[in-house]
Amino acid sequence: MVKYETIANEIRKRILKGTYPIESLIPDQISLAKEFGVSRMTMKKALDILAMEGLIYRQRGSGTYVMKTALLNRQDALVNEYEGLTSQLTEHAVTSKVIEFNVEFPSEEIMEHLMLKKNQPVYNLIRLRIVDGKPYVLEHTYMPTDLAVGLTEEILEKSIYQYIHEELNLYFGGAFRKIHADKSSKYDQEYLDCKSDDPVLEVEQVVYLKDGRPFEYSRSRHRYDTRSYTISDINKSN
């Protein structure tokens, strides 16, 4: 993880834990840069991330403040957030149940999404993510085996993204995401405890590495009453 992301994670934790209370003025950019031993530019990038997430805002001539709504809906996800559930829900117990874990050659659809040839194998993964002991999201994921090297069922039961970042030293550059409603499937009813007439929220995404290569194609299924997505449009020049 690059330095400004590490700093953003630390300041985010301070906000969520109340070290920096709601509507309070946080330390100025120079003081924070000195504390973390980085340049003001690096510090600005870290604060930009938090502004985009709707956690802080800048008031010209006054300083940077914690947003009044910073602690609301923290189980919601930002539309531009793609670092994984364990990273998003740091204050909750996140576990995984592996339903399927196979290696296979990609279909035409997966070849197109991941820019692969038919002889390049992929992992085909289905996991139920459980938050605080309750079913939260059903994930169906494809990853090229030559990028996500060494995946095991033990890793799948924890955090795939943590393994990817810390062990494989791979980092994401962006994602393309589509969100739509759907009717519950038999899988949803079995694993998410949905009723046959319950709607579900499906998030379809392709995640890219910083070099532009597609790393993951996934479809995540959420119960209508457990997940929502927010859009943040913060003017970073304020």
C-alpha cells in the first residue's frame, strides 16, 4: 500500500473512533505531514481520499473539519471504493464461507471481461461474506491464476485483497462497476436468507491493476435491506 493510502487509513480510524470528533477541526496539513514524516503533497493526497469519502471537508481560511455525517451509514460503500469488505468494515467481524473454489478455462464472457485467451485459466470462486455473524453478501468472483498466484481455501476464508496487497504486492488502479436490482435466486434464498419475492442488489465489477490489466471480474449479491451505495461529490478545492 502506498504511503498516502496508509495515512488515509489511520486518519479514517481516528475519525471513526472519535479521536477526531464530529465537526471538530483536525490538525493542519503541515502538522500532520510532520507527524507522519511525509511531504505536504503526500499529506494532501491522503486528505483528498477522505474528502472524497465524505469524512472531512475543507473550509478556506479556517482548516479541515470532520463532516457531521461522517459516522452515518458506515456499512454503506462508496461507489468508487473497491478495496474489499474487510478494509471497509474495520470495526466489525468479517468472515467468509467458501462455497465453490475451482480452476477452469474462461468462458467467452470472462475472456472479454478479463482480456484473456481461452487457454488462460481462472479461479472461479463463490464466497458468502458474513458480518458480525450474519450473512451479508454473496460474491461470485473470477481471477486469472497467473496474477492471483497461490490462492488457497484458507486465504479465501479471510481477506483475498489483504493477501493480494501484502503477499503479492499488487495494487489496484481503478474499477468499472454496474449496480442494478434483481430478483432473488435460489442461491440468494439459501445463503442470504432471502424470501422468494425479496429484491437483491447486484454489483457487477471489473477491478484493474495500476498497470491497467484486469485483475478481477465479480458479481456480488446483497439483500435489499443490508447494503447501499453512496456517491460523494466533494469539491477538493474548498
